[in-house]
Amino acid sequence: MDQTTIQVGPELFAPAESSSYSGEYLPESLSIGPDTYTFAQPLNWNVLVSNTGGALLVAGSVTGVGTTECSRCLEAVEVPLNGEVEAYYLLNAEETELTEDEEDEFEVLGEDNTINLIPLLEAAILVDVPLQPLCREDCKGICPDCGVNLNEQSCDCAEARAKADAEFEEAKNPFAKLKELNLSNDS
Ligand SMILES: [Zn+2]
Ligand SMILES: [Zn+2]
């Protein structure tokens, strides 16, 4: 058995019983939104499984470091992860009629009384990662014109673009004036 599966022991089927479990999880890579995370070291997880009466509550945390790309400059950036795991596994699911809402809320324990933690750990990480990972708060990103990393080099593109914009505005102006003239001639 790998370190991402919990075998629920018979003692946990009595109300108010609980057991803690911990282990490591090394995902190959995780795609989260537009970002792909890789892991040099396994993530550490620990959870407490407790019997709440009708369900097993799995609650705990998953911590570690993921590596992804800075959303502005595309350099590798290490993101500390600290996700919260929480899920309910309904006991005696086959005897209970579930509404649709309840079906979304509860997981169903496998026949062999195992809990596969991978989806829980991945969901916890997904909630925890930043929407836009950045190598640093004030990352200057990549120049859209010449492609240099503006954290490391500077380029004249922004200046050239501003000059071109100014010239464009100037070029538009005579026409605007001409239009005004025409209008006043007509009236
Ligand atoms: Zn960056
Ligand atoms: Zn440039």
C-alpha cells in the first residue's frame, strides 16, 4: 500500500473514535489552471480521521514546495504550499437515501474501507496555490516587443512605443482640425 491510501481500521467504525495518519506524496506534476507545478521533494500530509456518527471526517493538511513558472517573466518560482484537507465519507451509504446536495458533499467509502487521499490532497493544493504565481511582487516581466526579461535587462522598446504613439496622435490631429474647418465652412 502506498502512502496516499488510508486503510480504515475496524475501531474507526465506532462513534467518536479517531485515528491520525501521515505520509508523503510526490505528484509527478499537477496542472492547476494555466500553471503546471512540479515537485523536487515529496509533499507531507497528515490527517485525522474521526467518526462523527454517520460519517468519517478526514481533516488535516498537506505542506511542501511546488515549482512553477512566474506568470510574468516565466522564470522558475518556488511556491510554498499549505493546503487544508477536509472531506466526509458517509458510513452505511447503501442504506441511506441521498439528496443531490448530499451526494456533492459526501464521499463514499470504498468497499475495502480504504480512502484514496490523492484527490483530497490535490484539491487542497488547488485551493492554496496563487492565481498568478510571481517570482517577486514587483516582477517586471518580459518585454512584449523584444522578449528580454526586464528584471535582468532593459530595452528601448517602451520608449520607442511611446514615441510611436505620440507620432500617431500627432498624425491624427491635422485631420481632426481639417474636419473642424470643413464643418465651419459648411455652416
Ligand atoms: Zn517574474
Ligand atoms: Zn524590448
